[in-house]
Amino acid sequence: MTKRELVDQVSRKAHSTKKGVEEVIDVFLSEIGRILSKGEKVVLSGFGTFRVISMKGKTVKIPKTEKLVTIKTHRAPKFTPGKTLKRQVSR
């Protein structure tokens, strides 16, 4: 599902305008990114938890070229699904 499809579906179910729903989704995603960038976590009860993890630097080999590439230490977002979401998906 694309963002546009999500906006269409939510606007129909919420009986709201597509523009209004798109603005809410944009602000929602922006706020999650802002909070994660500060190193904090976002917990959405039943849905899941967004958090930041630290990835250690390492050297990897690109199989096609056999070239060694160094990946620097960095932070990355991680999502852990909640119980309700897991149940919905496993049905």
C-alpha cells in the first residue's frame, strides 16, 4: 500500500477530506522521526514500538566485485510490533 492509497482509505473511513488526512499523516510521521532523532522511543499501544539502535561499524565484501567496503558506526530506526498487530497479521 502506498501513502496515497492509505490517505484514500483513511479519508473514506473517517469521512474526512483527503487533504486533511494527508496533513495528519505527514505530521504524524514527521513527529515520529523528530522524536527518534532525539534518541527517544515512540510506543503506540497495541501497534508497536519505534526506537533507535546503534549499529557497530564493520567491513563487508561486495560479492559481485569482491571489493571490501567499510560501513561506519551509525544509528538506525527499529520497529517492534505489538501483540495486537501480531495477532492481526497471523490470522
